[in-house]
Amino acid sequence: MTSAELTNAALTEQYQDHLLGVFGTPQRVLSKGKGAKVWDADGNKYLDLLAGIAVNALGHAHPRWVKAVSDQAATLAHVSNFFASEPQIALATKILELAKAPEGSRVFFTNSGTEANEAAFKLARRNAGTEEKPRTRILALENSFHGRTMGALALTWKEAYRAPFEPLPGGVEFIPAGDIDALTAALDDTVQAVFIEPIQGEAGVVELPEGYLEAARELTTAASALLIVDEVQTGIGRTGQWFASSNIVPDAMTLAKGLGGGFPIGALVTFGETNSHLLSAGQHGTTFGGNPLASAAALATLTVIEDDNLIDHAQQLGKWITAQLEQLDFVTDVHGRGLLIGFDLDVDTSAAVVTAALEHGFIVNAPTPKTIRLAPPLVLTQEEAQTFIDELPMIYRRATANLSAPSASKK
């Protein structure tokens, strides 16, 4: 096939012929990116307001990230876990520093968020109690999403994700999200761990009520259960803080997505000497996790975020975007923190809005029928964001054009 034939249509046909269809038909075939913009195979330009689902923290082709990856690839890309590397050690040190982790805390590197949560699941199982008083239960929240592999899937609430693959690892119970009374009632000395996302991204960017994390910390400590915080989507500056749970000290935290700035890497962080010894030599492992190339990419990502003050930028730009969205008459609610934003529409037409937005040159996501999720690169500018705000009313009208007049708008 010649380069002239490498169009969206032709490449999509090849995709459907050769790739397993677990993702359905791709919306476009993307060919390059720079900053917060990407181009498809037909040369069309888009403002990327999703960043690979909160992954590309520095946008696309950031020069310092590209240099770090290129330099490391020319030096040492992979070693087995029989050996360590300087980037791996430096990255673990930096993560513990940013997390203000107490003495004795440790890091285990993975390749993805679901693998980080698998490691956390095994960590939880190690809090097994005694033969006389065994601990066998793990608590997760309704509307949670922790991944697609079997252990992480067992922690994921959505029945449609879990049912085709049952039986899953047992002992997981779901309790209402944000309900302190429900958590209090469920916690006792049979619970190994509680898994919590500070903001539930797949549920529509739903933030837990103020005080819930602090209450969970107090209650799990009293019950000697582990508190494991899933920061796969919310971590690494996404919410205008390094970590959305930074007001507490969990027993463990999982990271991925933005950590590598586009390179696959995840992490399980254990806090404190006792928790760090729950998984001992030989009880878990990975071939690729924390390899020098992934570690160099992650180190570059963290360094740029710190040097360019992107944490404050995410916080301030997120507030500005929220304020602009709140002024639109078809937006009923705006929620989230920093540059992880969900906004609800007055009709359940988010999928149509995603399609219309793409036609207008914007990449957004619809986690629920009424919610649009924005998780743009942390380098997004206010001027770029303004173009989306300006076009959004037209996008909405295009998406709702076939709806009956009374339900298409609040006007």
C-alpha cells in the first residue's frame, strides 16, 4: 500500500482485519502530535482534550521527554529483574519524595494501572490475619474502576465488565461510594483492605465527599485493614496536586497513566516499613516493570512537571475551564479537580457530543450517557481551551439536532 493510500478509511479497514476488536472501530487513525494537538492520517488537526485518557501529561513530542527517551534508548533500554538500573532507582526515590512517604516506604514498578492494582490486590491478601482470626474480605466502592485483569476486575463495580469472566477472585464486596456509615458498618477485623479512587473517573469524574478519605483512613486504621488508594488516573499532577489523596497517608497507592507521560509504566507505592514487608522476595514480579527506558520517560515527565510549575497551571486552568463551562445553559453540573473535569449535559447525548466534537476538531470522552470527560495534557494553554469553549455550543447543537425541541435545551 502506497503512502497515498494510507488514509483514515484504508487504515481503519486494515485495523478491523488484523486487530482484535475489543475496542470497536477506532474513531480516527492518528499519525502525529505536538503539544496538545494531534493530526490524523488524512491530515486533519485536533485539539487533544483527553491526552490518551489522562496519560500524555506533557502532551505529544515534548522535546525534553523525547530527548530523555532517545538518550536512554541509546544507552540501556531493558535489563531483567536480576539487575537494577540508575533510572529505576532515581525514579523510585523521586516518587517517594513527592509522596512525602515515611521511612521504610517502597516502590514496585509495573507496566500499567491494572498491573499496579493487581500488585495491590496481592498486597491486600497478605494482610491475612491469624489462623484463629483470619481476614478474608476486601471492600471496594460502587461505581469503581480498577482495571481489566482478573484481580483488578474483581475490584471493578460494573457488572457488564465482570460477569463474562466469572468466577473472579473472591472475597470482594462493594459498598456505596462516599457513604461513611456504610463503610463503618462493613469494616471489622475480617477486612483485609479497602480500595478507593479519590475521584471515580469511569463513573463520570465523581469526587468523593469532603472528609470521606480522612474517615476511611481513621476507620481502616482502627480495624487494622489496609487503605489502598487508586491514583492511576488522578495522580501525577492531574488534579492540581501531585496526588489527589495527599491530605492523608494511605497504606498503599497505585499509579500509572500520567507517570510515564505516554510511555507504559505503573507503580505500587507502599507506605511505611510494615506494609512494605507484606510482599517479600519471590511473591510478585514482572519482566518489563521499571525498565531503564520506562523509568527515564517517567523521570523526565516528573522533572518537566516540577520545573515548569504544571501543578499550579493545572489547578488554575482547571478552575478557569470549570467557570466557563458553568456559564453554558446546556451544562447542568461541572465536577472534578484540576485538569480532570466532568460536565453533565441536560440530555443524555454525550456520545453524540463526542462525535460532533471530533468533527469540529476536538477530542473528548463520554464516560456516561450524560457526562463529558476532559483530561487534557497539563501543558494545555488557556488560549487553546478557549477554542473549545467557543465551539462547544455549536457542537452541542449539532449533537442534539435530531432530538425533539422541548428536550434539546433548557431554553
